[in-house]
Amino acid sequence: MATPTNLPAAFTVGQVLTSADMNLLRGAPRILQVVNATTTTAVTSTSGTFLFSDLQATMTCQSNTSKVLILTSQVCFATTGAEFNMRLVAGATTLQTDNGVVFSSAGSIYGNNSFLFLHSPASTSAIIYKTDFARAGSAGTVAVQLSATKSSMILLEISA
């Protein structure tokens, strides 16, 4: 990341920035682009094998020094005794895994799984970010976006 700078306390509307002000702003990290994706497609599983959840977004960074901040919010469902395994994937690389997320020990229930992850892809090639899920435990059914509930993913490219 860039070296932190001491930015002016406040700018006012219509203020003309001096070259010194502009130089201070150049060192500050910035959001270069935002990608948003949503899905309402229901996916159900009774397997312990990871399955694509239908939530994905693609980011092509402008610089190989950029970082990608990944934010997800995914509506999940589990029947009695079932647990969730969720993972966040970039291309073929697992970035983060939430194992054995338990929503309920008695009765079916909806829950929410979210990821907040800062990725350093070191690439200007397109990268597909997605979430996968699987059932943990030996019984029950797990699902995402059941009853057309909306799940979302936001990708923010942040300058270095």
C-alpha cells in the first residue's frame, strides 16, 4: 500500500487545489472500480462436496499492485441437523473457508453467511470470484437463495 499521507482536514466546494494539495491526494489509496453481482437462483445440496452457489463476479484490475476488497452476503438454509461449509474462491484458489456453520440444532432455519476479504491478486487478468457451499455433517439439506432470496457480492479495486 502507499505510504499514508496527511490530507487537509477539509476541502470546500469550489476550492482550487494547489499543486501541494494534489500531491497529497496522489499518495492516498483510491477505489478504482466497483463490480456488483446478485443472484436469486436457488441451489440445494445434500452432499459434502462443494457446489457452486450461483454467486460470482469478475474483476480485471487496472494495476498488478491493486488489492481487491471482496464483500459477500449470502442467504443460506439448513434443515434439522445440517451444517454449512462455505468458501470464497478466486479462480481456482480458495481464499477463505467457513467450516461447520450451524444455523439450528432443531428445525429448519434461514441464516446469512458473509465474507469480507482483502485479496492481493498481483494480476491484470480477469479473475472470477465466487462462493461455493457444501453440507457438513451426515444428514440434512442445505441451500442458498431458497425462495428467491437475494445474495450479493461486491468487488472493489483499491489502488496501492
